[in-house]
Amino acid sequence: MKQRIITALILAPLVVLGIFLLPIPFFILALTAIAMLGFWEWTQFVEPKSRIMSLLPALVAVAASFFFIPFDSVSLGQASDVHYAILSTGSMWWLVASLLALTYPRSTCVWQKNIPLRHIFGILSLLPFLWSVFMLRAVDYAFDPLHGAKLVMYVCLLVWAADTGAYFTGKAIGKHKMAPKVSPNKTIEGLLGGVVLAMVIGWFVAKLFNIHFASLTTMLLITFVTVVISVLGDLVESMFKRVSNIKDSSNIIPGHGGILDRIDSLMAAFPVFALLYFFCQ
């Protein structure tokens, strides 16, 4: 626990500084590097005996996305049809993935022995996440370079608040398991506690950061959907680790496991939030 706390105290300020201070090109470069580490960890879920070869489809997918999808700050912030397509694809994937996690282990008969499908699952998990963060970071960049950073931080705070609320509520009154075959500690009561805390934090941070939504109802609805899908995203990664008989995706972050262990909820939350945010503007 001591190592976990020390690592968090070091990483948290670095994450915040990176979100707010890195210019768009360097932000894209840094986040892409993090995503590639996540893809490397995902190779354990595909074919651990030939991880370098298992990384190639992800490399091709990322390179192709940068070739076909505009990534200058103006294009990213305006959300064109191709940007909407990747956000919609990512959001649909997390709905499907959540269903797979909630019906585990019955759902494994569909994908467990299908190597190409596991590759696709990894790409669908990380690539829309990558582009959704890019898009949010670029919102109104020409007029207010920090507005998009506030949006990215807003989603991070929603997810962290949901995790905190779910943990303490689950410990205190959790009785009804969400998906005991995947994650025995997650409860429905914990989920509700996480949603409530995230909504309170979301309202407060939206006021603090001057983030505008169409209405309070819109903000609460987007927050609710984002938080629920983020909790389910955590379940999805737990499912893949359980099938692959892996405790942590790696030990790259002392006391915290791997990249995927830290961003699993964010991978689900960002595409869904970005899609709803852009659609409701």
C-alpha cells in the first residue's frame, strides 16, 4: 500500500501537468506512446508466446488511423464524420464488451479461442480511446488552449470519483454482486455510490472549469452514462485477465500493475463521453 500511495503521488501531478501544459502535438505523441504500451500489454490476451507478432495488427491500425483521420487541432476540435465514426464504433464496442463481461463465463464460447477476434477487441478498446482524448483536448484550442484540457480532466475526475465512491460504498453496504464470476468485489450498491459521487463531483467541476452543457439534465445524463460504462469497462479488462490467467497486465507502474490496469475505466469512459458531448452541443 505504501508503494501504491507513493507512486500515485508522483504520477498524479505528472498526468495533470501533461494534460494542461503539453502542446497538442506533444500531447498526441505522449498519449500514443501510452496507448502503444497498452497494446503491448494486450498481446498477453491474444498470444503470449509471440507477443511481438501479436503487436503488429495494433501498429498497423494506429498507423492507418493517423493516415486517414485528420489530427490537426482544428479538425479534431470540430468532430467530422470520420471522428464521429470512430467515437460511435468505440461506444458500441463497450456496450458489447459490457454484455460479454456481465454474461461471463457463458460469453467466452464466442471469442475465447478466436485469435483474430481478440486482436479486434484490443484495437476497439484502445484506438477509440486514443482519438476521443485527442478530440476533447482540441476543443476550442484556438480560442482557449486550456478548455480542452479541462474537458479531459473532467472525464478523468468523473472516473476517479466513481472508483472512489464505488469502493467505499461497496465496502460499507455492498451486498448484491454485479458480476461475481469476473470481479467478486464489485457490487450494485458500490456502483450506485460511485454514480452519486461522480454526479456531485461532475456538477462542481463543471462550474469550476466553466464547462458548458446544453442543460443540467444533459450534464447529469452524460455523467451517468459515462460513469456506468466506466465501471463496466473495468469489468471487461478483469474478464480478459481472468481468461488469460493474469493478475496484472504488467508491473510497469509500481504498486499499480500495468497501463491497462490504470486506464481500463478511462478507455470505456472517454469515447462514450466524447460522443455524447459532441452530439449534444
